[in-house]
Amino acid sequence: MSQPLLSVENLAVEFRNGGQAVRAVDGVSFRIAKGECFALVGESGSGKTVTALSVLRLLVAGGRIVGGKAALEGTDLFRLSEWDMCRVRGSRVGVVFQDPMTFLNPVLTVGRQIAEAVALHRGLKGDALRTRVVELLDMVGLPDPQSRYGAYPHQLSGGQRQRVMIAIALAGEPDLLIADEPTTALDVTLQVQILGLLKELQQRTGMALWLITHDLGVVAQIADRVAVMQSGRIVEQAPLKTFFERPQHEYTQKLLNSLPTVDGCGRRPAPEERRPLLAVEDFRVYYPVRKGVFQRVVDHVKAVDGVSFELEPGSTLALVGESGCGKSTLGKSLLGLIPHHAGAIRFDGEDVTVARGEKRRRLCARMQIVFQDPYSSMNPRLIVGDIVAEGLDSLFPDMTRDERRERVERLLVQVGLPPEARLRYPHEFSGGQRQRICIARALAVEPKLLVCDEPTSALDVSVQAQIIRLLKQLQDDHGLSYLFISHDLAVVAELAHRVAVMRQGRVVEQGDARQVLLSPGHDYTRRLLAAVPRLPGRR
């Protein structure tokens, strides 16, 4: 057998926690061949990213490698000096991180940030340096690379920022590219573009690709070989076809069984037709475009442009579409979090747009929202009990302290958390648990409608399945209605009774979930469905 590009043997990593050693990676071994795409999959906390950071010797404070070996074409990376290791990072091993906005400098143009990497690893200067940066921008498929050279990160879309990160990683022409969750939270069409780009670049340059992900749909599209991590250990390794057709380990089977599919639509019986709980007519949200010294309004960005729909009690309407189509803006504006330009909202038979004062506050209390990122939507300085009870104080001022505590504990149990969780802080919980806390907070004021804005987009498949089951159970128990905003059509198929497809601020198609997802009538809907990653043997 020829020498592998990267060989990791019995890697062990520990973190110190209050004087105790926690083993984050425990005896991990694998090999990556030249030109191969190797996928390391598993849930959050399984040790995937720590394994990659250990190989690069980039562990955060408190983490240390306590055993094992990592060799790049026979060179032991753990024995190199820091100076020599700096020459390996970026030059021989490139990295694409999960959140490009976190790793890109907001005050530097993307051209300058790529140029720094090219100058460091290839020593180019002047015109040759700029030419190479433009070539990289063109290579990763950024439109009009000459003008994009001077753009700042905030001026680019999520998919474009991820392409910039890939360009920086390719600046040193590496032998191995590590892609850590490169498509998490991207919509399906952008995901397809990024995966296609990575595969094309791998084939064009001959580099190896180490993909770190929890998304098995992504793995099916791009990987040659798969390893599954659980609790710091690799529990299964196999070629791609064998992995999906004959999974051996119980944990692997659990991950595969947790995946939602588009075939799931129509399994839930639709509620009986009744008077709509929410009726939205010709709803518009415009943002003014101002120019000149006096900042006069010269035009409007039509984020939501004439949307109409109805949502019945106890049912789920899914709003789907690509990033920037206006679905989150619509959801937030319906709750009054963003001002709207025109249109009517009738909730439970009353016109919300003309209600004022106490009446509007009472109406809005019956409409709650669960945001995409549960951590940023909670005050990190408050304990969970106070977070869940935030809405109770204003709506139920006569509630005693004991009644308040009992209500909070009952809500936590309802969403699958222990009562004592009320005494802990948000950072002490996992992503799925934090999302359950946000759902409990929304339920505290006894709403009739929940707006769920991408509540499962960044969660592991098994945690995602738990949240889906929880939402179904709450709907069955309390007759809740959901306006479910998502770009994940497989998740939508599991939850929705009806689907509305948005594009550029307008609804281009809506109807029964089974009809829209299995027999779409609009070309745009068909394009979205075609971009959904398919697992072998599944729709």
C-alpha cells in the first residue's frame, strides 16, 4: 500500500475542567489518501473538530494532546517546531471554517485578506499578487472577481463569503483541505453550489479533502470514504457505498434513521377545516433606499411584496425558499418585530394592524416566535427560570412567586427538561436543550401561534429529530398552529400540512404539502427539490 497523505494513529486529547481531565478524543486512528475525500461525521461534541484542530496543533487553551501520532507524508506533525508547523498550515494543509463571518476580518476587503495568504505562502507581490487573488476569486466561482476584490465581507451573501474562505484556504495550494461544516445553515441551492465547487477543485488540483460534518446528505454527495465518531471514538469506517447500504454500528444506524425525508410529507392528517386562525392579505415590507446629502428616499427594496395566505387552528404552514427570499422578514413583521408597509393581518378574527395599546399587546402575546439561534436569543446573564418566565410578569402580574416557579418547572418538563434546569445558565446546555428552553419560553404565555424561524437548521440529525417530535407532540396536545420557516424541505415534509414557496419577496406556489413537495407546479419549486441531497436508496 502506498504511503497515505495523512495518517492519524491512536490520537488522544484531553481538556482540563475544574481540575479534572476530560478525554475529548480517545484513541482515534484513520488515513487519508492523496486525492481522496474522507468524511468524518458525528454529532456535536463527538470530537470531530477537536481531532482536526489537534492535527493542526491549534487546540484552545486547556486542551492538550496526550497520546498518538499525526503524520503528513511520513513527517510527524507533533514533533515539528512551531516555526515549521506554521509553514505546514495554509501551505500544505488548508482549512475552511464553519462560519465565514466569524473568521473574516470585517474591516478589510476580501481581496486584501486573500492577498495576505497568497503573499505569505507564495511570496507574490504587486501586480502578480493581485492577478493571483483575482484568479482565486474566479476559481471559486465568485461573479465579477475584479470588482469583488474591493468588497467587504458584509457586502457578500453567506454563500459568497464561504467561497472567499475557500479561496483563502487554496491560496497556499495545499495538498489537503480540511472543510469543517462548510455548508451548515446554507440553503439547499447554495449547499449544492459549495459541494460542487469543492468536488471540482479537488479533481482539478488533485488535493485531498477532509470533510467534517453532521449532515449525512452532504456526505452522500461528495465523500469517498466515511468514518463515524461518537464520544471521542471512531465507531465505524467504510467506503461510501458500504456505509449507506450496510451500516454496522448501532449508532450509525440511529443517525441514518433520524434523517427526515421528502417522502415524509402527508403522513400527518390535516386538521378539520375551520375559520382561519391567521389570515394575511397583500402583506408588504419595504426598506427605503436613501441617497444624497439629505438622504432622500429614491427607491425601495421589496423584501415582502404582496404575500397572502391563511393558517388554520392546529395546523402547520411552512414558508420555504432560499436565503434572502423574505421568509424570515415576513415572520418577524407579522409579530410586529419589523414594521410593515401595507397589508392586513387578522388573528383569531381580529385585525392586528389596527389594534392599539393593551388590546394589541394581548393579541401579540398569543403569537410567539422561536428563533434560529437559541443562544443569541437568550440573555446569557439570566438563569433559565427567569428566561422562561420573562413574559409571565407582564401578562400575569398577580401570579405569586410559587405559582411562577411551578409554571416554569411544568413548562420545562413539558419540553423534556428536568425541573432543576431552571437554576442553570444557557451556556450549560447543548444546542438542542437551548432550543427546548426557547420553546418553553414561547409556551409560557399560552400562545395559539408559534412562528418557528429555522429552529432546526444548525442542529445534529438526532437532535433535529427530537425537536421535530417535540413540536408534533405540542401541536397534538395543545392545538398549536405553526408558521414554520425553513430552507430544509425534508424537515418541512415531516411537519407541514401546507407549504408556501417564496422567491424574491413573493409566494410563487402554495398548497397541500404532498402536492407541492411531490408534484410541484412551479419551476422554482422543482429547482429547490432537485437541490435536496439524496441518500442512496431514499427519495
